[in-house]
Amino acid sequence: MGTVELREKWKKSIKTVDVRFLQMVDALYEGYFKNEIVAHHPDGTPMTRQEYKTAIDVAEAQIDKGDFISAEEFEREEN
């Protein structure tokens, strides 16, 4: 069964399933997207959507506090 057929099947049956089934499907759906790999850490290990969001929040907080170096400073450190 293809994507179109599956979507049509679920559109028709969504009104007939009970709340327990809907909660199970919702948990599956949420887990699928929360654990989806969206990037990788510098060491190559996978990063989930939540880990990526947390890393961005940390980086933005560091920028707000002035906790960063310029590209020129970084290049000098590398040499």
C-alpha cells in the first residue's frame, strides 16, 4: 500500500478509533519526530532534533553573554 492509499485509509478510519488507540498513535508520532536524526555532533555521532535545539539554545546564550571569539582569534589559535 502506497502513501496516498495509507493516508486515505487513515482519514476514513480516524473517526472510528478509540482514545487509547489515538494516544498510542500520538506517542508513536511524537517519538518518531523527537528522535529523528537532524544533524551530527563534531565527533560524527548523530544528533536528534531535541539535542540540536538544545545546542542552538546554548550557543545563543553564549553569544548573548559575549562568550565567543572572532574568526581571526580562532585562526590564530589553530596556528
